[in-house]
Amino acid sequence: MDTKFICSIHGLEISSGQVNLTRYGLQINNDSAFIEEFYIDEVKKIVGISQYENSIHLRNYLCNEFDAPPEFNGKQAVSYLLKTSKYLANALWLIKDNSARFQTGHLRNIKGIHLTVDSNVIDGFYSNCLGERDIIKFSHEELELAGKFFEFFYGLGYREKENTQFTRTHSNMNRVTRAYYFLDSARTDFDIGTKVSMYCSAFECLFSVATTELKHRLSETIAYFIGSNKDEKRRIYEQMKTIYDLRSSITHGSGINKKMTNNNAVELKKIVTNCDAILRSCFFKIATNQDIIDLYLRNINEEISGVLTDLIFQ
């Protein structure tokens, strides 16, 4: 195959093997042989030896290889593949909190004696829910599951066909797609107060059915949506109310209370961690239930509101 793409993954440790993402032949891999095959001497001269050394050091990468059509635009291709990597970053988050991220991607194309290399950088500098960057290990089974969620998130992004020049939150966008953009924005922000604010906006996209008593009604709806028993529902309900109290202090002028930053901000970190976990559970349930996906994709507010309200009376 004459065209190869590679983009190193930061913050991720893979136990072994490769995982196919099915979409356009994309793979998660950690086999150094592909790195050596990609960075031939001519490529090293173009992108710099530091890029090769970085790939060797990180080892884990997203890649694919294919035969390019006659009229092939490498710049567009590498840009598109890097954008696609953001769906994988959020698919990994749906398994567990992490800061896996992508930065620079390279695409190498060889036609006869002609070599071209196109490179680009993506702005997906994800952090974990506490705004930190760490290295998280994923098993092969977890990566395979992330591959399935990659298809879910890719589908949400792929539907952004019209009216997205100025905004991605217009009325034609379904609730899950709008919630996804708040999720993605939150995960690229290092300020945990801002993360909570954007996570709450995602909650509202998914579950808001009324403008009055927002904290109570949203907390109640989410508790019934993901809670499996009375005790769990009560716990989630109380956690959501605390999350919304924090959100209100951030967005309505007073800011985060200094008491929450005492003792290495233990209380603040607990709230943010709960917020991240609850949103993940909501997305997980949606992504694994075709009936719920179809409900949101139909994008009929009255129908969604009816289903969410009925949860409380079951």
C-alpha cells in the first residue's frame, strides 16, 4: 500500500496487540515495526528526527495504510484523520477517565519515485476530570470495547453536515450530538470548575425537560435514568444537587468557595470526579441501547420529554 498514516498517542499504555477500529482501516497499535516502516530516511529528513524519536518513545499510535486514489489530497486526508482521532479519545473516556490525546499526525504517500509527506496538528489536548495528564493502561478487551464506542461517537460527528459554519448547537442537531460537543470541550479544558460547568450543559442537553426547578428535576431524571435501585438513585440525586450547587457558584458570580480548596481540594475533586462518572454512565447507557439512541436521533422534544418524565413514575 502506497499511503501510510501515523499519529502517536500520549497518556495511553497498551498491554499488547493491535485493535481495528473498522472505520477506514484505522488501528490502535504498538508494534514498533510499523514505526520503522513509516519513518524511512527521506521521511525523517522532512519531519525531523525528533518526530521519529517521539514515536519510538511513546510507541502507541493510531495508524492506517491504504492505496490512495489518483486525485489524492494528502493535506485534506491527514486533517480528516486527525479530526477522527478525537472520537477515539472520547471513546476511551467512555471506558474510564483518562487523558489519552493526540497531537501531530503524518501521512506519507509514495507514487513511483515521488514521495510526499503531509503533517498537521490537532488541538485535542485532553486531560482527566481533575485537569491532569497521566498515563492510563488499557487492556486489549477495553480497547476493543472503545473501538465500538468509537463508531458511536464517529456517528455523532459525521452527522454535522449542515448549518455548522457558525454553530454546532442549532435546533437540527439532536440532543446527544449537542451534549457531545460540551463533553469534548470540557475534556480539553484544564480548569475543573469550567469542566463542571460544561458537563452540566451536557446534562441539560440530554435530560432537560423544563426550565423551572432545574436542579431538582434534572437531578431526579438522571438518578432514575442510570440508577438501578432506590439507594443508588438517592445517592446519584444527592450528588447531582451538589454538582449543580458548584456549577451555580461558578457561573453566577460567586466563584468556588475557598473551603472546597482546603486539604488539597479534596471536596472539590470529589464533586468533579462524581460529575465525570455520572456523565460517563449516562453516555454509556445511551451508546449501548439502540432504542435510546433512536429516541434521541428522532429529535422530537415532546417524545423525549415524555419518556424522561415517565422514568420517574415507573
